[in-house]
Amino acid sequence: MISAISTQAPPTRARHVLCVGAAVFDTLFRVRVMPTGQGKVLPYDMQQIAEGMAASAAFAVARLGGKASLWGAVGDDETGERIVADLAGSGIDILGVHRVAGARSAVSTILIDDDGERLIIPFYDPRLHQAVYPVTADDVAAFDAVLVDVRWPELALQALLAANKAGIPAVLDGDVASDGVIERLAPAATHIVFSQPAAECLAGTPDPVLIVRRLKQRFSHAFVSATFGNRGCYWFNDERACVCHLEAPRIAAIDTLAAGDIFHGTFALMLCEGMAIEDVMRSASMAAAIKCLTFGGRMGAPDGAELDDALRNWPARAVDITCCSK
Amino acid sequence: MISAISTQAPPTRARHVLCVGAAVFDTLFRVRVMPTGQGKVLPYDMQQIAEGMAASAAFAVARLGGKASLWGAVGDDETGERIVADLAGSGIDILGVHRVAGARSAVSTILIDDDGERLIIPFYDPRLHQAVYPVTADDVAAFDAVLVDVRWPELALQALLAANKAGIPAVLDGDVASDGVIERLAPAATHIVFSQPAAECLAGTPDPVLIVRRLKQRFSHAFVSATFGNRGCYWFNDERACVCHLEAPRIAAIDTLAAGDIFHGTFALMLCEGMAIEDVMRSASMAAAIKCLTFGGRMGAPDGAELDDALRNWPARAVDITCCSK
């Protein structure tokens, strides 16, 4: 019924997205007011969940009816077992998650206040992502797209290069990373979605249009876009050689944690379903917005019916930015 | 060999302390500098451990060679299983820990900065400590002392009253609590060890000597004491009707989390071993100080040999405060 009014028929088989990168055990606290130093702050809600950039993106794929596989690493500890069990229970194939002997699993605490502001305290054991595994085109041939984050750069680079060889989309979640990581990964990506802080830092300007122009100049081989939270998203339209802007759905955000990850997962899935790029961006924007309506990180990601319903009632379309700022 | 120079021979059998109250799954982060608002802070060390006031006190008892039982509550969730397994693995009898259907286990995140300052974010599900269980003298007759914290006031009160009937020490960890909790529990305690913030709040003054005098006036039936971190501890000497002060061992504290709990557990164990009160306070002070030398909450609690060694090399004795401040 829904497909009847969608822009295209759904694919005949579920698309399969490989997500490469972070798997973290998160503790989320909702607080009225953010603490400003030492002392005690009493949260009024709490949730514990396995997520992380790649893991949350994989969840978005699975929720939307796609197939999602995760390549990542956890420690050989109880938290690692819990991460793997939680993600597997969420419909993600975790056979590619390594258990690293002697390493501790990644854990993170996130405080979310009533203004939607966040304090994030992530701990990554340096031993977790040291190993280098070769990835061949055969290893990724079964997937319809590869999406990598910046958490395990060596593996991400291998996966992007293999995706190129296999002729499938190689998507980079261009978030804030250690020095040089974006510069190493971006050349191997066919599609890059930058986060606002990473994009501003790389482009050296806060102006979204200028950011996209500059990043497109730098990574001209790829589809270049950046997300700006409630200010929407921007991308470079290669056909018309201009920057496009899509406003964000207007919502009262309760929890923006993992919104970017849900965007990326939806982006990768819709991309390999063959959707036009504007519709890919509309879907990803709306999925991320819906996520923000629910406390609990990735848990708010919509299923296909929810997303289609919301898209049907959202008239916003992309706008070409014709100003010639350089 | 150690017993030969101790103040008294060790008891012929291990003393058994019942601890009643908090059991929490803690995530500890070490950070260089405490965050002052929203954003991201990257910890350089992390540890996850089951503790909480009563649970950490029980651990202190077990580490020192005593027998420790914990009465408390966890949710019927994975975190609850992990709390129980961790505490059982630490030598604590957890048969009295309830698993509350439909409740979430207590979890807490603690940031510790390089100045030793702490930010604590504890979450307690209100459903965790609602049940009221009657406790008889028979239920506590097998124990040599009962120690309660303020986390499960209904159960703590029952346990203190039963301890009175059974004729064993009824020790109250007088920490900051909801309105009226201390006032309800203190009359049933034979020994009270207040924390500095709770003592200051109850006595309405920051002066330790005045605090102890005022709290002794209010709870004249009990042994009254208060701990003041690196300023040592104070108590009311009933024989000489004066306040005594014992300075704190001079240490470079790395992690003061659970120091009070280790104090309380050591206090209760030494008390029911029949030690003189000054030696009880010396032992408790030193055990708490040793704990502070190790990152990891309760994990730094000493065993009996460590504690005896340290006490032998610590000449500090209690000093009577003869000033007549009122």
C-alpha cells in the first residue's frame, strides 16, 4: 500500500549494507540541567544500549527492512558480550565483530539535558582497533553498499577500497577524527556525509554553502554532503554543479544522540536501493528526525512504514543555492 | 606474626557482618580536567565495577578476612545479573540480594579528575527499594554486626531494630539522604558514622567539633562520629565526655570513591572483633586511606596484612579536643 505512492517500487530483495566501525556500550542519562563541574547530578531517566556510529547506522538499516552487517571490535569482557548480544538481538549480523583478547570494550556515558544539549564521555581502549585485516573485493561482493565511520581507520580504508573494486557505493561517515584520518579515507569513498563539526573544521568556515563548495573542491571524485542538525543538510549537486539545501523536518527534539548515525544508515540503504539522491537525502533527514523524538539513542530509528508515512506528509524539497559565494 | 604486635589477638573465628543497602553498577572515568558543560571529554582510564555504599562496605569486610553478607536489590536485567556476579566473585554472600521484577538496576557514572575531584551521576529506579520486608532478631542472629546505609530506609530500619533485639552492633552509615531518613534510622542505631556533607547539613555548622557535639546531643544513645576526608575523623568519647580527633593518614589520593564505604565496613568488622574504639577508628581510617591510592572505587580496599603493616607504621593517635565550643 505504501509502495503504491512511493517514488518507486521497493527493491525485489532486501539490500545488504556492511557497516564498519564503532560498537560501544552506552549509558544514557537524562538530566534537567547539565552539570558545570564536580558534585552530583541526579538523572531522571536512564538507558543502557549497545550502539556507536557504525552500529547505530546498521540498526537503522535493519529497522528499515534492509540487511545489516557490522564489522568492528569489542574486548573479551562482559561488556563486549553484552554489546554483541544487544546488537544481534536488534537484527544486526555481528559475525564480523572481533573479540580482541586483552582489550576492554568501548563504553560511553552520555548526559542529555532538557535543552537537548549533550555531554559525551567516550572511552576507547587503544588496543581495540590496532589490528590490520586485508579486505578483498570478494569479501564485500555480497553487500550492496559499504558504510564506514572513522573509529577503525585501517579497516575502514580496506573496506572502502574493496567496495570500489567490487563496484558498490563506498560511503564515509565524515565525523570528527584523529588528525589525517578523514584525509586518508575520503579519497577512497564514493559518497561522503560530513558531520557539522568535522565539516567546519576541514573547510575552515561555519558557512554551510561554502563548506560544501570547499569540500567538493577537495574531494571532487565523490558525492559530498554535510548535515547541520536542525538547519538541515547540504550537498553538491554534480549535474547542476551547485549546492543543494534540504531543510530539516521541524520537530521538538528530545534526544539527538545517534541522529547522524541513523542518517548515514538510511542514506546507505536508500542509495543502494537506487533512489534518486534528493529522495535519499529526504529519507535520511526524516529518519534522523524521527529518531530524535524518542529518548534512547538509536532506539528511535523508524521502520519502513513509519518513515514512508512521515515522508508522505513532508512537502519539503531540495533547493538549489545559486549564490556564488566562494 | 602480625597478630603478635597487634593490640589484641585476632578472633578465633571470622566475624560476620551484614551490610544492608546499595548495590550499583558503576562506570568510573579518569579525566584530566572536569567538564564544565556540554561537549565531549575524553577519559584516559575507565573501569566498570559493582559497588555502592553497602556493597563496598561488604567488600571491605571480605577483603579483611571477615564474612560479609549483603541485603539489597537489583533489577531483573542484565546489569543486575552482572552486579550480583561481580559481588559474589568478590567474596560477598549475595543470597539476600533481591531481584525486583520490572525494575532497572542502579547504575552510576563517576568522573574523577587529576585533582581528585568527582562528578557523580547515579540513577536509582524508584521501584527498586519500595518493598517492605519484616526482619526478626532470628534473621540477624547469625551475624556479629549489622551495617546499614540510607539507600533502602525501610529495610535498614528493620535490620537495625532486629540487631538491637539480637544484641549486636547496629551501625548506620549516615550519608546524605532524602528528608527524614537519617532522623528515622539514627534512633535505632548503636553506632553512627556520618559523612561530612550529611553531618554539616544536620548540625548546621562546618566546624567538626561542634558537629560532633551537636549530633551527640541529638543522638545521645549512640556512638557518634563523622569522617572529614583528609582532615581525619572525629567522634564523641562517652567515657571522657569529649570529642576526639584522629588525623587522616597522609597520602596522595588518586581515587576517593568508596573511601567512606571502606571506612564503614572496616569499622563494623573491627567493632565486632571487640577492638577498642580508638583502634577501630585507626583501622577504618587507614583502610580508607589505602583504598584512595588505587583507581577503581572499592578495589583499593586492603587485606588484613596490608592494613596491619600500614597501621604499624602509622604513629598517629586520637587527641581529645578540650575546647569548650558549644
